[in-house]
Amino acid sequence: MSTHGAAAAAQRPGRGTWIGRFRAWLGGSYAPYIFLLSWFLAFAAFMAYPIGYALWLSFYSWRGVGPPEPVGLENYVYVLTDVSTFWLSIGNSAYLWAAIVPAQTFGGLILAVVVNGARLRGRGLFRTTFFLPGVISLVVIGVVARIMFERSNGVVNAFLEAVGISPIGWLEDTDWSKPTFALISLWRYTGYTMVLMLAGLQNISIELYEAARVDGAGTVRSFVHITVPLMRRIILFCLIIGTIGCFQMFAEPYLITQGGPQNSSLTAGLYLFNQMGNARLGRASATTFLLLAVMLAVSLLMLRVGRDTSEAKS
Amino acid sequence: MGAPVIRRRALLQSIASVGAVSVIGALAACAPAPTPTPPPPTKAPAPAAPAPTQAPAAAPKPAAPTAAPTAAPKPAAPTAAPTAAPKPTVAAQAPAKAPGEAIVWAPVGTDHYMKAAGKEFMARNPNIKLTFDAPGGIINKYATALTAGVDLPDVSFLFDTHVPIYYQGLWDLTTLIKPYAKDMIAFKLQIVTVQGKTYSVPWDTGPCVMYYRRDICAKAGVDPEKILTYDDLLAAGQKVKEATGGKSRLLNLEQSPVTATNWVEMFASQDGVSLFNRENKYQIKTPEFTRALNYLETVRKSDLGIRRTWNTPAYFKAFLDGEVVFHPYASWWANFVPPNLKELNGQFGAVKLPAFVKGGGTSANMGGSTWAIAQKAKNRENGWAYLEFAMLTKEGWLAQLRAEGSAGVLPSYIPAYDDPFFERPVEFFGGQKLWKLWMEVAKSLPSTVWFPPFWSEANGIIGNHFQAMFDGKKTVEQVQNDSAAELKQKIKEAVI
């Protein structure tokens, strides 16, 4: 409590009663606590309770109606031993992560550097154009992608055929479905990543680049030795957000292939949805916490690998 | 002794904890609890046949959700149709006593049927106002509403396969529907009956026929009326392929796993075998399924199949471009085709499904849906009155069938078929009397059709193995063994 606050509190009536002492102890006003309490109530209602309830439910078998039946760890055992679907979905998500996240992050960084260039004409137009896919509805993207990538009549294959390449089963072939989703995601999210990177780039002092130039550093060296180290935190943030996005990817496979062909595009997020769709709510809850564990482990690993050792030492 | 010191941070934490606990407690009180089954209706509806003025009551008191429907006599309405069904019911004729309402969730594709019947119902029951809503993702929304027990519609669409999952939240209609049981297509009532109790009113059935492109068959010199066996069909497919220079194929080997499961089952169910029998035993290794799978494998190997996903632009374009000529499918296919293939008006025809052996079964079912009333619905008696009229009277059904855009929705209520309506030609199908064909198949559907409570899960699993076979990555034997092994591992209720 500040001195000013204490003095003000001391002047208020009721100073000698226990209510007055309590109020003074709080700093002279209930208002901050009432404001904070509303947040805690909302948090408890819409975050803590659902999470707690889902955790409780993960130990029950429940189809949404009727009494839940306790099953112990059965839901966790089921999911962990479901090699042909759950682990396949984790593998698919890992594949998508490898194909999307590094390219999206570093692609976004390079795009940001390019559109941040002072000499580039029409910077605003480029920035808007690259960012635009990020604001298009996923439903629209899903419908259009399904038409564009269709094997027999899709425009992508029509283009390939025009240049003498055989049609590809983008969405029908188990080998091609994941690369197709990677392409769609890169197209949609690289521009979004670029905007995040751009915000970071604009916080780097121009004097650093000027000093480097005086010392004889070229564009590439400046990028490697100034931009990348100073963008470390933003890069790390983008990597973690991208990782979570990959494991939670749902709308694209749901709208375009429903996880097919033969579960080749079944992501972890879609697996979770399917459990709910099958009215296996306990199993879906268990899947949620297992996915949380996976994402937490990957994110912690990234934080560990990407930590700033110089800051840690100081 | 000094006063105990409470640190401000500790107090804040305490406030937060108390707040959280109180909110959790309050919400927990709203959490779904074991729901006791409400007492069954105290009185069975009076049989309609001997006394046309008697019927199950149509929602006398919307305020009492647990009130049992009564069988109070009602005066016959002067608007009773003179061409009524053999056993006219009072719901069709008598206005409800008390004013009330009912909310009906009818998804797009079903809404025009339900609204047409609703209009007729409200004309006869001016005291009951029906409100129709067509929410997207209706099954998930309904499941959520059933779980929460709030914002429930009084009547909702469900697929037959969902009834065994959600039955504990649905109103037990056993007593109400009993007088009509003998007039229903038998399996339709059985698949919405769980542990001896009926939880919904069957709507349509899915009699399957074989659709074909008239123009391409004529060009290839193929007479579909002469295709009596699947061997004949294979020969016709070769002929069509040759006549079109390899452009046209025989069948679409369905690309969607879920739809493929239903589609493959259609072939085996012609001979009375479903994927699961009533003991939930998996039937994939029966001779009927082996024969069906071998046939489809032959189609693939002979390069007579295309691969498209049901109800997608590519699917309809394949028909438009003549890439596929024959399409064994359910009656409700006719609901989807005219709006998507206007250019082919008059170019489709239909015949009965071929048999696997001469004289073998040609009737199969695919899909089907039902209408349920939630146990906790506010106006469930009104909902029942409406469903009774719409689904269990001839007048209700004729109102649906005459709705604009009506096609391929075949009643589960047999007396509804006793009408000249089923003789009418269907313009889109070249003036063919398609309703009559569908009706003939519907009336002879095998009674062995069965969906176990785990159907939706099993469907996805099995469908993926079928997909692998259609892609040439698995043999018939591998599909049978692998799907059985996966079901055994994942669905403990399935008998393998």
C-alpha cells in the first residue's frame, strides 16, 4: 500500500472498527478486489470447471446421456494402445509439423525481412497480399481446396496436365494427402507468421545494421548475426504456436477429406473430434489430456533448445 | 498475544479459491446427473380402428412434462379427409384441447417434408403452433442439448443409428406407438427399440434400386431391364465402356469410408445379411459378404470403377460427364440429384437391383432416419401429436410426399402406400413411375437390417478397409481379417 493510500484510508470514517481496519489493510478500497474477483469467477466457470470436469470424465465411460460409468484408467489405456488410429494421427500430425512449421516460420521471417525493406515499393500491397489468406474463412478454403485439388476435374491437375505431368491424387492418394494439407497450411499461415515477424523486426534498432555495414557485413551476415538472434523470442513463439496449431489441426482435414484416404490425413485434433462424434466422451477427454501432454513436452523442449543462454548466465 | 497476521496475497488467494469453489459447486449442481426413467404413460392410447373419435391425446397440458398422455375422447374434426387411411386416428382429425406449441428441429433436406406435414397438422390443430428450425450439425447440437437438458427442441431428426446411443435422453414412446406397430415396416421399428422400449418414430426407409443413364445405355445397346444378375451387370459395364471408348465406367466405388460401408452392406443385405446381426456379431466372413466383396473387387480389377466421394462436386460431375453409368443406391438419392444435375433431366432411369444368382434377393435398404422426442422436452405431448399425424397417418404422409421437391422419401408406415400418389410419373426420371418401383422394394425389404449401438464407430473402421480394397491395396481376405481384428481390439461390444 502506498503512503498516500494509507493516509487516505486513515481519514475515512469507521477507521476504528474491524471493517475499517480490514479496509485499511486492503489498501483503502474494495474495488480492485471486486474487479479481480469477477475475473476469477469467469476463469473458474469457463476454464477451471470445464478442465476439471473433463479430467474427471476421462476416468468414466459416458455417451452424453445417462449416468457415467467409472472405468478407471481404461480410456487412457485404450487411446495409448490404439496404434492404428491414435498413434497414426500423432504420426500424421508430426509429419505435418515437420512439413509446415519450420518452413512457415522461416518463410515468414524471410518474407518479413523482404517486405520490411525500406527500398521496396508497394510494401503495403505486398504485406496485405501475403496476409490475406490468413483472414479467409477455413470453411471457404476447405471447399475451394477440395474442388481445386480434385484428381479428375481439379484445376491443379488440369494445369499439371497442360505442362505434361500426370494427374496426382492430391486428396485421394494416401501418399499425397499430407503434402497437400502442408501446402494449404503454408499458403494460409505463412503470411500470418510474417506479420508477427514484422512486428519483431520493427523493434530492432536500425543502428545495429548500420554499424554492421560500417564493419563490412553484408545482407546475409547481418541477417544471420543480427536479425536471427534478436528475433529469437518471436521465432520461438511462432514455433510453439505452429506446433500447437499442427497438433490441433481440425477444420482442414474435416472439411476436405474427413481424415482420409484411409486415415492418411487424420490429425490428432480430428481423432479427438471423432471420439466425441462417436459419443465416447470419456475417451475424448482422455485423448485431450494425452494430447496436452504431447504438446506440453514438445513446447518445453523447444523452449529449452531455444533459450537464450547469455541471458540465463547473466 | 498479537492478532494473527494475514498477508494480502493470501487473502487474494483465498477469495479466488472461494470464488472458484462456489462457481464449481453451482455449475456442478447443473451437471448431468443420472436421469431416472420417467413413469410410462399411465394409459395406452386407445386403438384407433374401432373408434375413429379415440386417439392418443394431443398435448393437453404442455406445462406438465411428466404428465402421461391421456386417452380422452375427442370430437372428430369436420376436416377429416374423406380418403382417410383404413384406420383414421384422432390426431389427424381432432383439434387439441389446450393451446400450445412445439419446436421441431428438421435439418435442411428434411424441412420441406416436415413443414408440409406441419402446415396440415396446424390446420387441423389450430391450438398448436409448430416452429421449425434447421440447425447445422444437428446431431451434435441435439446430443449437447440432451446432455445439458436445456434448450431442447420438442421433436428432432435423428438417424436410426443414433437412437441406441442417445436413448437414455429420449422419451419412451413404446406405449404410444404400440397400436401402430403392425403397420410399420418391421425392421424400422426394431432398430429404434432398445431393451424392449421404442424411443423414436421411424420416418423414411431407404429401398435401393439401380439408377442408370438412359442415353448412354441406349448408345451402347444395353437394355437395363434385362440386367437380372450382377454378372449381367458386369457384361453391360464392359459393353458401355467399349461403346464410349473407355470413357464410361460401370460403378462408382465410393470414396467416403462411411458411405462405402453402407453401400457395400447394401449388396449383402439383398440376401438378408447385414454387417452385424442382432447379437452384434460381425458378418463380414459370411458367403453373402464374401460374394459382394469379390464382385466389387472384380469391378475394380476390370477397370470398371471410378472413385468419387458421395455428394461432392466431383461426384456429380462424374455423372454429368458420363464417367459412370450405373448407380445402385437408395431411393433418397433422388432427393440430391435433380438440384445438382439439372442438365440430365430425363436422362436417368431406374430398375430393381440385380440379384447375385438368378431368383436371388433384389431388395436392400440403405440408411434411414427417425424423429425423436426428448425426455426433458417442454412440449413433448404436442411433439407426439405432431409426429403421430405426420408419420403415422396416411394424410400426414401424403402432405409430406406432395411437398415441393419431394423425391425418394419412402414411408415406414405401410398404410401410406395405399394411394394413387405412388402411380405418379417422375419427370426428372423420364416420366418413369419411380415411386411405384421404390414402393415395391420398400414393401419387400428384408427384416434382418440391423444397426448396433456402436455402428458409427464400426462404420469408420470398416469403411477404411473397404477403401484400401477399392484402391487395390488389400485383398478381400485381408479386408475381412483386418477389419475383424481391428473391431475386436477397439469395440468390446462387437462380437467377432
